[in-house]
Amino acid sequence: MKQSINIIISGGGTGGHIYPAIAIANELKLRYPEANFLFVGAKDKMEMEKVPQAGYEIKGLWISGIQRKLSLKNLSFPFKLISSLWKANSIIRNFKPDVAIGTGGFASGPTLMAANRKKIPTLIQEQNSYPGITNKLLSKKAQKICVAYDHLERFFPENKIIKTGNPVRQDLLSIHTKVEEANSFFKLKKDKKTVLVLGGSLGARRVNQLIESQLDFFKNQEVQVVWQCGKLYVNDYEKYNEFDAIQVHQFLNRMDLAYAASDVIISRAGASSVSELCIVGKPTIFIPSPNVAEDHQTKNAKSIADKHGAILIKESELETFPIVFETLLKDEGKQQSLSENIKELALPSATSDIVNEIEKLLNK
């Protein structure tokens, strides 16, 4: 194999597509320190900020998805697609990648299509139990498809599927050693239980409304709350930073410390979050978003709850939250069993296993 290799990685739109991409890049960089990396994302999406923060170069395509409802925005889609395919072709021609990796999101479509046209081997990584349209289209030409759930042969060619799990931040494997640092970082009281609320990078409206409605309840339970409310909602909720034992964050840059500090976690059930929470192994209440394709967050959460690894509360049943939460808080045996059961479902070597598959493509 030639000394210097060029690796192109495309994925974005949400943290669920970006962080797996960065985790894969980091593992490849450990194995190939001399490799050249280039990310391709969607202009105006969060990858344009997060990828450079992680130390990688990124180029943006003018691309977005088709709105499910009738919308004037859909009129620009054909132009965006043509523009993105043209730019992706140019990027591939100039960068000359040895392999192209897609982790989902709109930008990965044109990028991997352009790579396929140039006969460059491609690998896609599907995080969810229900794949998005981009990965379904790309799967026909991809050499390998790394998945996190069983039964995806309904959507993908069975002979290409490898179950690896989802890449997670490697710093999560050692959170049990960081409790002191975490309490100090978030200025938490050691004699109080800590509740961590996660609504995803943009935020979750119904989760935020629930937490706002329960602030007095949390005070009565004598817990402290680290509340990640998301970019879209920070202006609505940052006023609660003035409350004792409540802290509101738009985004948590030190997720390892947030997990280390927490005793109970309330979370959406995006694929990356679920994979991380299996490794973290803390008692978790999932409140899945019902507004995603094929209700896949509910399926993700149910796959854990059915094995007694977490508690699932649907958005339509949020009136049960106070009873469910208080019961869990007072039952240390239940907390222990949830922790043990969710850890059983972890696939901690996912990143390494995915990169092993990429290496096979490089060695060809």
C-alpha cells in the first residue's frame, strides 16, 4: 500500500452523523498518522463548525433534504443536487481519495456517488434501526455497510452488512475515573443526586417543556439538574440558570464529564445517544422523538427497554413522568439493574471494528 493515503469522510446535519465520522477519522489517524483527511459536509450545517474544532479540514456542499410537507424550498432541491454533484466530482478529482466513508446526512449522497463513479471503494455506516434515504440509495454501490442493529437486510444487500455498533467517543470508556473532575467542572454538590437532561444538539421541544414544568418537583426531590436544552431553545430557558441547583447549557462540550457526574439521565433516543448510553451504563429514561422517519427513535429505545436496560416514556404519556422518576430515584436496586442490563448491550469496540473494515478496503 502506498505510504500516504487520502481518506474522504462525509456525514452531517446532526451530531448523530458528525460524531461517528470524527470518531472514525480519529481511529484512522492513530493507525495512519501520515494520512490526509478531508471531510465533506452541508454548508450552513453544524459539521462546518464541529469538524474544524476536531482538527480536520472540511468542504461544504450546497445541499439539503426534501421537505416532507409541500414547500417552496423543494423547488430549489434539483439545483442544489446538481450543484452538489458537480462540486463533489471536483473534490474527488482533486483530492484523489483511496477510500470514501459516509455516515449519513445529505452531503454524503453526492460525495459517495462521485466516489463510486471514479471506482473508489466506499463504506457506509448506518447508525439507526431504520436507515435514511441517503444510505439506502448508496448501499447499492457501497462495498461494505456497517450497522448497529439486527434485521437491516430488509433495507440493504445482506452480503455487505457487518454489525459493528455505532462509533462513540473513546473518552466515555473511562468516565468512572472522572467523577471528582466532573463535579468540580460543573460545580456540583456531592451530597445531591445529579440528573442529566439531553435533547440532542439542536434541542428537543417537548423534553424542554417537560423539564420546565418539573423544576419545582426536582427541587422537592432535592436533585441538581444539568440541562442541555439545545441551540434552538437556549434563549427560552437560560433564565433558569438563576435557579438554585439548575444549570442550563446550549451544548455540552465535555460529554464525558456530563456522563460522569450524572446519577440519572433523561434523553432522546437518537442512535448515537443510545450507543453512548449503553457504554456509560447509568440509569436512563428515554423520551423518544415521534417526529422522525418510521418512528426509529421509539424503536431504538424499545430495543433497550425490552431488555430491561432503560425506562421508555412516550411523549403521549409524559404525565406519568413524576411517578416514574420518583420511583426510580428511591429504588437503588432498580437503578443498579438498569445499569447492569444496559451495559450488556454495549458494543464498545465499534469504532475499531469499522476501521478494520476500512483497512480491508485500503489493502485491496
